[in-house]
Amino acid sequence: MYKRVLLKLSGESLGGPAGKGLDEASLSKFAKEIAAAVAAGYQIAIVNGGGNIFRGIQGIGKGYDRVTGDRMGMLATVINSLALCSALRSEGIKAEVFTATQMAPLAQLYTRDNAVALMEKGGVALISGGTGNPYFSTDSGAALRALEIGADAVLKGTRVDGVYTADPEKDPTAVKYDELTFQEALTKHLKVMDMTAYALCEQGPVPIVVFDINTPGGLLRVLNGEKIGTVVHA
């Protein structure tokens, strides 16, 4: 179903069970999953969150204004991308980190053409630093980059196996959706991605597939078109 995708990973997923810092086992696990998908011929770009290190909005009231906090959060995504890039290279995958603002020699300045060229040669583009602007989440950044690179879908890897009527970790009666429209997700106030990301993906249109990234082989199953997770579409 999908040839080229943008994989959105939360920062907490890279922090392992604690959701904090960087967990070597989690990085290795994700790198192996992504390497298997690349070996199968899929083109992958990745946008990481930074919540395992610093979440910008949490700085409000703690000595940081919103703009400074968001900038710190952007830097956290760069750290995560550098770590995952290293793990991917350990699996024999060519990977490069791109940043929304100039950070040479740490990483390349993001351009759509360079990211796409890397993916077409079998490499993985890790696009970090959000949009480069405060007040935009990494979800919004992921949606924007997906449109720019011509992705067939945004794959949002989470710790649950799709979108539910309520938080399944708190409400045992929550029911899973197999698919939803963007408008239904907005109307039902389902927190798949933020409103800006919804609007961008709907404009594409680029579907969002929410799935459990921790299930072994889950990424490749989604790419192969198996009906797992939840598909949010126009």
C-alpha cells in the first residue's frame, strides 16, 4: 500500500519503559525494525519527538518562556535523531540527520531534494528540529515533512495498537477504531495528532496510520498492507 512513508516516533518511545533519556535496547529494536523495512524496498523518513529529554510546553511556569522552551524541545529531537541514526548505521543502513535550522557539522540542513535523494538510494532520512519555529509540535512537523517528501502515509508508532474511544490503558471498556476520517477524529476529540497536523494531512491528502511500534514486525506488517492499527483518512 505504501512505498514511501514518514514514521513518527515519540521521544518517550526512545526512552524505553521509563520514557526518559535514551534506552539502548529500544534504539536497537527500532533500528532493526526500520532496517528490515528498508531491506524490503520501502523508503522511510523519520521524525522523532523530544519528550524523553525536554518538552517545550512543560517549561512554561518553570523559568522558560514558550519560545525558549520550544527551542530547547527542538534540540531534544536532534539528540534523539543522532542516537537513532547511529543505531541504524550499526545495522548497516545508510542514515543521515537533517535539521530544520543550520547545525553543521552536527547534521545537514534539511532540504526536500536531499532527503528524497537519500531515501531513493536506500537510506533513511531522520528529519529533526521540528519546523524550526516555536508553537509547532513535532506532529505538525511530521505532517509538513510528509507532504514535502511526497509520502504515501504518516505512520505514527505508539504503545497502543490503534485509536480507541478512550485511553485503553485507563478505560477497559474502550473500543478500537479500524478507520476514521479526519473530521470524525476532530469531532470526537481523539488525540491522534494535533489540529494543525490533521489539517495538513487532510489537505494532502496523506493518511495517518496509528499502530503499536513495540510489536515485533509491526512496522513491516503495516507497510505490507495488513489491516492492523487504525487508519485516519480524508
